[in-house]
Amino acid sequence: MRWQIGAREFIGFSPLPMKTTPKSLLALLVMASLAVGVVNFATAATPEKKSVASKKAAKPVASKKSAKPAAANKAKPAPVRATAAVAEQEDGVMPKLGSAVAVVIDQASGEILFEKNGNAVVPIASITKLMTAMVALDAEPNLAEILTIGKDDIDLLKGTHSRLTVGTQLTREEMLRLALMSSENRASSALSRHYPGGREAFVAAMNHKARALGLTDTRFADPTGLTAANVASAHDLVKMVDAAHQYPLIREFSTMEEHQVAVKGRPQTFRNTNALVRNEGWHIGLSKTGYISEAGKCLVMLTWLNNKPTIIVLLDSWGKLTRVGDANRIKRWMESLASAQGTFRG
């Protein structure tokens, strides 16, 4: 027996021939209603299954289409293949330095490449010894003359140690070398004591030389830099470095890696206080370090960066390696700028 309901056809068992009675009619109605219920159930269930199936099928497609824009919005830009220095100063800003005062200048053109508190007048510690060397050489003394370390050369202000014990005799040239290379305070003191007119005249000559060089922020009270009364601005020190670089012996002695001298008959090896002079990556034409608590760690250099003579002044650095670290950061920064300019031109 077949029932046709809409487009669907259902096949049932063909009933045996019977007389049409109220009971048989009732049975037929029950069977018909059951069949209609089955059809309605099947009809209602079919779309739901399709809907679930379609959702499962559509989900991956929808997620792919929607995921791409979301990922694009959240994605970070691809890392730039460059040095850390370039990454730090993509907008041309200098990487942060640990030195409180810093100036970088192109010696040839006078262009200020970087400045941080360049006009601040601060203690300069043993950077003083560059002026000490200039004044000592300006007197055109006999460099072979023997000078003796005396009690007056002992540091009573800071109590610093020295291997140049009282009674040590060295030539004026050796005293000058140790003052510049190893920042020997007693050697600097001995140079000033053996100046015409003594130490007082020597300090006066230092201040006179400063004025002659146009160092308006610079004042000296002693030849060693142990006193915080020796002060200058970074811009003044740029001029002082430039002036000191005109002296061949200052260039030579301040950049020597080490030197051996006989102290009371015993050989003593003195090393440069600036570790960068031993670094093959640097080409340094003049160097001087300094330190007292009031001044912090200090470093001035004339060096070649990007084949240009460059003067670097770093003052009031804290930490053993901060001034050296700052110098290296400046070097990387300038090299990255030159590399970027070359890329733009290319």
C-alpha cells in the first residue's frame, strides 16, 4: 500500500480485504495519522540535520576568511635586518647614554653630531692632565732632565695610591708619558713642581692657556685633577682636545697601550687607563680618562669614525664600564647612520 504526501511516498503493508466498518475506518484513520506524524517528523528533522551539517562544513571556511583580517590587524611588522643601534634610532634619535654629559663633534667641520648637557660646567678629574701636558711642553723644557718624586707629590686630598714612590727618579719625558698614559698623579705633580716658578706659576699658566684657547667655562686649581675645583664644560673640552692633538708627544703618549719603566731599579709595566686603545676596532689619535667621586668616570678621545676625525667627550659616567660602553654605542650609531645614508644613496 502507498501513501503520497507531498513529494514523499511511503510504502506500507497492503491490508487484507475487509468490510468497511466503523472499527476498520477507525483503524485506517489511526494508521493515516501515524503516517502523517512520521512524515512531519521526518520533514522537520531533515532541515535540522542539514543545518548542523552545513554549520560544520561552513565553519572552517568562515574561520579562514575571518582569520586573515584579524591576523593582519594584530600582526607585528617584520623585524628590520639591522644593527641594534639602527633599531634604537630609526627616527634619528641617539641611543641612550649612561654619561650625564656627552658631546660628539666632527673635528674637521665643527659640526655637532650629538649633544647632551654640553654646556654644563662640571668637575673634569684627570682630563686636566691634557692641559698639564700642554703647559709643560709649552715651556720647551729639557725632556731628558731627571725629575724626582718628592713628598709634595703625595696625594693628601684623595689618598690615591702610586707606584712612583718618593725618591723615584725619571726623565721629564717619562713623567709626561706616565701622566698621560696611566694618569699618574705624582708624575703630573712632579711636572708642575719642576716648572719655572713652581706649582703656583704652573697652575696660573694652565688658566692663562685656557683663556687663550677660548675655554670660558674652564678653571684649574691643580695639575692632577684630584680636586673638584677643576671644572669645564664638554664644549670647552672639545676645544682642549683639539688643541692637545696638535702636540705630537701628547698624541703618542696618550694612545700608547703600555710602557715599562725602571722604578728604583725594578721594571714596572704601566698600562693605558683607556682600554679602547687596545681594541683593534678603534683608531684613536688622542685619549684621556679621569675619575674622582665628584666627577664620575670621564673619557675624552679624538678618533676616526666613518673615516672622519671625531671628538668624543663623556663626563660623569657611573659604573666601571659605562664610559667605554657609551663610546661603543656612539661608534655603532655613527656607523649605522653612514650605512643607512649609503643605502639611501644607492
